[in-house]
Amino acid sequence: MKPLRCGLIGVAVATCFAVSSRQPALAAPPEKVALTGARVIPVAGPEIDGATILIERGKITAVGADVKVPFDAMEVDCSGKVIMPGLIEPQSWRGLDIANESLPVAPFLDVGDAMDPSRLYFEDALRDGITTIHVIQGHNTVIAGMSRVVRPIGLTPDEMTLDLHTAIKMSASPRNGYDRMQQMATFRETFRELEEYIDTIAEKKYEDELEKDKKKVDVGPSEAAKRGRDKLLDADYDDAHLNLMRLKRGDFDAWIYVGAPMDVAPAVALATEQGFIDHTILLLGDETFKAIGELKKAGRPVVLPEDLFYRERDPITGEISETFIPAKVHEAGLMFALQPNPNSSMAERYLTYQAALCVRNGIPRQTALEAITLNPATMLGMGDRLGSIEPGKIANLVIYSGDPLDFGSWVEQVYIDGIMAYDRNDDPRLAEILRLEDVQRKAEQAKKEAEEAAKAKEAEQAQPKQEPAGEPGAEPSPAEGGGDSPAEGGRERRRRGDGQ
Amino acid sequence: MNLPRTAGFSISTLQYLARLLAAAALCVGFWNGAARAADDVLVIRGVSIHGRFDGGEDIARGTVIIRNGRIAAVGDMNLAAPGDATVIEVEGGSITPGLIDAHALLEPTDRITDEARNGRPRQPLPVPSPDVLARLAAAGHDHHEEDAKVDPLAAPELTWVQPDNMVDGESCCDGSECALASSHEAMGEGNVCPVCGQVIMSGMDRLRYASGLAPRSSLVESSSEVVPHTYVVDSINFRSPDFDRLVRGGVTTVFAAPDSAAVIGPRGAVVRTAGPIKGRVMQDSGDVLASFGSDSFRFGGGNQSPFGTYVTNRTRRPNSRMGVAWVFRKAFYDAEKHAAGQPVTGADQPPVEAFESLSAIRGGQTPLRIKARLQRDIETAYRLAEEFGLKFTLVEATEAYKCMPAITAHDAPVIFGPIYVDPTGVRAFSEETRESLLSTIKMLVDAGLQPAITAMDLREEDGLARQAMYAMRAGLTFDEALKAVTLTPAKMLGVADEVGSIEVGKRGDVVVWNGEPFGATSRPVAVVMDGKVVYDAR
């Protein structure tokens, strides 16, 4: 069991590495793409009007108003549009077939095993401009398994994966059937047992090595355990303990759910005691903001609850009070990330609207934009690869029809790794969702009629020369061709994935 | 002695003159003062002005002067304002007319939060019927009979069981203890479990009871299916926090609609959302609301039962769409008979008082609105209205997109809404609300129907201003969306000469936004009603 498991992880790691660095598994993206003419919101700097973004092999290589388009680049005219970095959903279990664990302590699990790429959720995410999703287990756990960072495209979990073993999920709030005492006792027991286990294998390791070297010196079990610790390799650990050890070592972060104000202090104490407080992200529940003092003292980044307003009726006066959670967190100077609210009837399902809500309630626009791009990227430890439009970053871009914080704007196109992964004009399901056919058909017909009328007029005027009049119909115009080929890339990418 | 006399004379003469002058001056001063005291002027400056539907263009940066509660002048920044006026100046802001909800359902949120939190409805819940008790007795549970009659409200903790979804964290009697767990469903809704004393209800009924919606709602009369002689205005709680919520969202005038539990329901009222209570009612006898669809038998239940006990789906009439249509038809035929002096016969007779109102509806003196969500209900509405030659306003019309030809063929005005992708709140429990479509509003507008948009029971992030924002996402222009929540509903409610646009002479109802109206990043920062600032969050 053990070698098999490690082997699997190894393969997965290798795949992940391969996927993220060279992407051989996917269709080769166009060598060079230049998106020109759009207003660019780089998030990492001031907004640029009429800017060009140059993408080479899936990475952004240049951004600016005065970037020259190389002769061999495919130019995509985006004038009138607004481009912003791909949005990042900081936590989601909607892509898993079963969101929660039956095991209270299961650090050896990997969400990749439960991910269902065919979920409509991923398609919706792409449609809403989300290019990166942190797939993590739900809150109904004590110590859950490992999360992954994925793109909402691809046909297998591994194909979708951008980063493997991103974080380990924990919950300081009691899981179903537990109370808080049991929850905390389980934490303590788990970490105590971990130390015990490490001592045992360390002692054995020390003794084994000495025996091998034929220099057996009996130092007693505790000294042997101490000396043996330095000699331990990752392969010496079993599945149940490896990830916890790696967490304590700082290989990845702990994402701890603190569902109630009273859960913050124990969670911070646990993380401090076990030495991973510097690698901790806190996931807030609806009223956790009430422990803002403790959150501020901990100073760790937080993921805000889905509903950004907290409304409460005073049990005595009956008055309803309303708190806008991001304002509290921003005031405390904490880094925060927003998530879409799937329980909303419409607007709050969009990350951009959640950011707009922040702006409406007095948070600076820049901070609000960071909360859906750069902040979650940083929390995921990928701030150097994702979350802004800067040279060197992965070319995950969303092209909006207008300002992203304006609810009237639509996601026109989404680029992932420099490839067009979504095109609104090529989204039959959106047309179906909106029943836009009638509206669109009418608009298209009117347009066609107008064009035909113009053409007829043109032909009438240019009657002596008959040849050019037939040409535009026979061949697509260059603009159309340019717009089409990235879409082709996106489709091809899916098709190739199918073959594997 | 002379001197004083002379002096006295002269002084008195002077005094007299002085007094005269003083009096005159005082008089003038008094009148000036009186004029000033009466002239209550509010000036809103530096904002872009939208919603001048009298033909005036939007102004990018202008001034609105409201004098004595009425709009006195609209112009650019050069418009002179009296020096002592109250001034609201919001740079980069904008103003629109006060929003008007053509079909607001008041207070559902309060009822939910209030009663769901307190854990018990205000009205007593039904006790099991004798036949259910008999069945239980037959099943060997007769020893529980006495316990089962316990008034649930007397129980220390009232909880609910969902018969069709026991695992939803609310299992009755903790599973094993209750031998009857599996028979809960058989016992029917509204019964009290004889073992645990909990009330058995489906999720929807649970919400219904928790929310106090019909029949426990104060906004519908359910002693009969036909109650057009009752008035919602008699039920409105003008101190409800719901009005504060509406004002915060920029809504200044609403049609207080009845709940949809009666087939031919009460008459709504047009009310103001703030101001002195005395002046809050603009129109006390508004449209009668008829409801087609399942609401009257899903939300109903307070109607008389033929067995004289509590009411279930089985004992109450009507309990199908056929029954609803029958009640509707019979009401009008009965009114006809009554008018002709013939005796009214059969079951489910409308109260005699209703006949006058029904005749008035038929004659067109009392306006009618019909709430229908599903395609078939909308089509039934047209069919029945045609049958009786009724003019009506179509309300909600969730599935309008499925029957656009029928809607365009009739020129009934449409009050559409709310707009949503997935139903939330009360709507989440109705099976009639699943197939909502963002672009329906666009189709209605494109068909030239000039619909009004309503948020109904939704507030805050789904309130009327956000509904307008959704409509713009669906493709409406700003002006179309604005009109659908201001002038169009004002016209439908018959108050367009008072409210609904920023025009000289209309009531001074203005919403000041801190950005583009209906923008995702902007909100009302001040709401002015009749020239008075009723909400200020600047």
C-alpha cells in the first residue's frame, strides 16, 4: 500500500511539474499572441489605456501602451474592451463529487481523487472569468486532505491541475457529530501522535543506520530518536503522517476554517504551538469577523464568507443590524480574498460583483480588485505566477466588454495559459441559458440586412468592376480570421485532452 | 412743566409714529418671515440628473430645486438658489426620481427573521384531526392520543419535521425513539407527532409557517377564496422596518400588494415608504389581486374546512389549477346572478359583500391584476379574462418568455419581476419559480410592452435598484430600466401626475446616488421625499 501510494504521489507531482512548466500534455499554444487596444487593469499597477499585452508561449512577456507587436505575433484587436487578470476562486469544493470526508483526520487524501471535471461548475466558472480555482475539501472535517489549484479546463483532474499539494485543510469548528472539545482534543491527539510516531521511526532509523555501519552505540531511546530525526527522509514516513510532517516543515499552508468568533483563538493557538502559524490562512464563517481583534493580532490572510453582509436581529430590541464584513477586515489591515456567493439569486454569484460591493461600501477599488486576483494568488503561494498582468506571469486573462466592476459588462473571452479557452460568441449554453437566440437572431438579421443593403449599394456604385464585389463573401476577412484562430486553439485543446 | 408736556407730546407723537412704523415694519417682517417659514427649499447640486421624462434631456451636472415639497426648478449649475436653502451637494453623484415598486410584498423578511428566530408562529397551529387520531389508534398508538392534542404552542420547544426529508438535520424524535418516524408522511401535514409533539410539515409549509406568509400573513384575507371587498391598507404596519429597507434602497412609493393566497384577493394600496403616517396612503383602494397557479392551494390553508377542523391540501378547495379557474369563474357568474336577483347556489360561494366589487371589476371601475408565473397560468389568465371581458395587469410572469406571442397579442400591461437566476428565500420553496430567465425583461421591452419591474419581497442586494441593474445586464438601456422602476409603474398605479419623474410640479421625491444610478459600485446616499431628506448616508 505504502509504496504504491508514494508512487502515485510521485507521478502526480511529476505530472504537475510537467503541466505547469512546459505543458506538453496540452496543445501547444500559439507562439506569440498580442492583445492590442484594450484598457488593461494589471492590478499590479495603474490602469493603462490602449495597451498591448504580449503573450509568448503562455506567459506574459510585455505590457504597456508602447509595446511593439512583433511581426510574427498573432494580433487580436481588443479595442473597446477591458482586460484584467484571470479571477481566482480562493476555495471551492463544488468541483468534488462528494464534498466532505467521513474520516475526521485524513491528511493523506488528495482532492484530485474526487474531482469531477465534467461538473457544470467548472464551465460556469470559466464563463464568469475565473481561471484558477483552489479545490479544497469542505468544512466538515478536523484535518482533511490536500488541495489542488486547478484551471477550469481539461478532461482529467491531472490535466486541470496547476499546482498539486497546495494546502492542507483543517477546521477549528466542530465537524458534524463533534463538539468543540472533541474537535480540539482530536487536533492535540493527532499532533501528539505525530511526534510519537516520528520518535519511533527516528529511533529505528538511527539504530538501523548504526547497525549498517557496524558502529553500534547504545545511546538510549530518547537520544536515538533525537539523533535519528536528522537522518529521516520523506520516504520513511507513512501516508498518515507525511503530510502533517511536511506541514510543520513549511512545505505547504494550512487553510483553517474558523466558523465562529470563538474558533479563532484556538485555531491560532494550535497553529502557533505546532509552528505553522506563518503558513496559515484563515477561512472565516459568517460571524467570525466579530473576533476581529484576534484576527488582527494573528495578522494572517483571511478568506471572507460568501455573504459579505452579516445581518443580525437584536434579541431584545428586535432591531436589525448590518455589518459589511470586508470593511471590518480592511480596517484591521488584513489581506483578504473574496469568493462568489452561490446562494445568491444572481449578482453575488460573480466575483466581480463581490468586488463591486466592496467599492460601494468604501473600500478602495485597487484593494477590491486585489481581493479577487492578487490576494488569493499570494495566499496560494503563487503570487509570482498568477494574479496580475505583469511580464513573467502566466497569461490568464479575462476580456470584458466594459469595466469588470460594472454589472452590465460581460466576459467576452478568457485566456488561460495564453490560449483562448472561452469565447462568449461561441457559447451555445449561454445562449441557451439566456434564450438569446431570438434576441440575437433579430439583431443579426438586422445587421445582415443592413450589410446586404450596403453591399448592394456598393455593387451598384462599382458596377463596372464586378470582381471585388464577390470577394468578401468568398473569404473571411482578416479580422475574422484573427479572431477565430485562438478559439480554434481552445477547442483543439479540449479535443486533444479527449484523446488521452 | 411745559417741557415735559411738550416733550411728552412730541415724544408721544413720535412714539406713535415710531410705533406705526415699527408695526408696519413688523408686519412686513412678519409676512416675510411667514413666507420664509413656509418656503421650505431644498437644493440638490452638482449631480447628473436622470429621469426627466417630460421631454427634458438628462443633465450632466445640474441643480434641482424642491420648494415646499414639490419640484420647483430643474436646470444646470447656473440655476439660482435661495441663499438660505438646505443644499445637498454630491460631486460625481447623480439623481433619479424616487423608485416605485409596482407590486411590493411588504414585510416577508421580518416575518421570517422574527418568527423563525423565535421559533414559533404567532398563530396557533392546527391539532390533528379526529380521523388521523383514529388511524393512529388503529396502529396501536392510542395511548398517545391525549398527548397529541396538546397545543403545540404550549410545548417548550416547537420544532418541525419534514416528512419527505427526514435527514435534513431535523429528524423527529432523534430517529430511534420515534416509532412513527416512517409514518409521519402518512399522517399528513399539519399534524402533531403523538410521540414527540412536533409538527409535521414539508419544507415549504415550514417556511410558510415560519414566515407567517398566507394564511398567517396580515396581507391576505383567507376566510374565503374571493375577498375583493377587503383592503390591504387596513393591515399595513407603517412602522415596519421593511419600509426603512425600501427607503434605503431608494424606493419611495410602493403598491402594497396582498399575498397571493386567495384566488380573488384583497385590494392593494399605493403607499409612501416614509414621511408622516397621516400622508402615507396615496390611494387606499387599489387593484384587486387575483392569483392563478398553485399559490392559493400551496400557501392557502386558512379557508374553511368542510370537516370543521384544521385544513390540509385534501380538505381545502380549490386544490388544483382547475379548481382555481373554477372559483374564479364561479365568482363572476355568482356576481351576475346576484345582480339579476337570482339566488346564488353551490359550494364555495363568495361572500355577498364581494359581489359589488366583482361587478365593479367586470365593469372596469375596479382595476384587476392577475399574478401568474407559469406559462399555462399566464395563458389561463388571458383565457378567463377574455371570457369575462376583463381588463387586467399581468404580474410576476416568470415564464413570459415561453408565451411571448400570447402576451404581445393582448395589450395587458405587465409588471414583471423579480429577475433572478436561481430562486432564493420564499421563492426557493415554490416549484413555480424554477425557470426564470435573465433576458425575459429584454424580450418584453423589445416587444414594445413597456413593463414595470418589481422586486416583490426582495430587498437589499436583490431590491428594486438591483433589479434595474439586472435588467441592464439583460440588455435594457439605462433609460428603459429607469422608466420601468419609475414612470411606468407610476402610470400603472395612476399616480403619474404626482410621482415617477423629475418634472416641475411633481412631488419632490428624489434619490441621490454616489455614482451612476443602478451601478454595481454605487448606492443611494440620500433619499428625499416631498422635499424632506428621509435617508441620509452621505
